[in-house]
Amino acid sequence: MITQADLDHHIKRERQEREFAERATDPAVRRSHLDLAASHARRAANAKTRLERDQVSTQGLIQT
């Protein structure tokens, strides 16, 4: 089960990786950090979708 903490973690890590990329002087290191940031962005988007879906499912159970 995905939690709000999972979403928050991926949002935080994406931000950190983008900051690391901005400070990197080596292009390969910069690219690695940007790749990691993109990965965390995807995971955050997926976590958000799952959290929203779980909330809808839970609300549907409560209403029936």
C-alpha cells in the first residue's frame, strides 16, 4: 500500500536530485542526477495516482 509518506519521499528526492544536478560540473554526473530525478518524479506521480484511487475506493465503501 502506498502512503502519503511514500509520495512525500519521492517528491523530496526528486528535488534533491535536481539540486545535485545543478551543482554537478561533470556532464555524466549531471545526467545521472537528472535520471534519478526523473525516476523519482515518475514514482511520485504513480504514488499520487494510487493514493487518489485508494481514497475514491475507500469513499465508495463508506457510502454503500
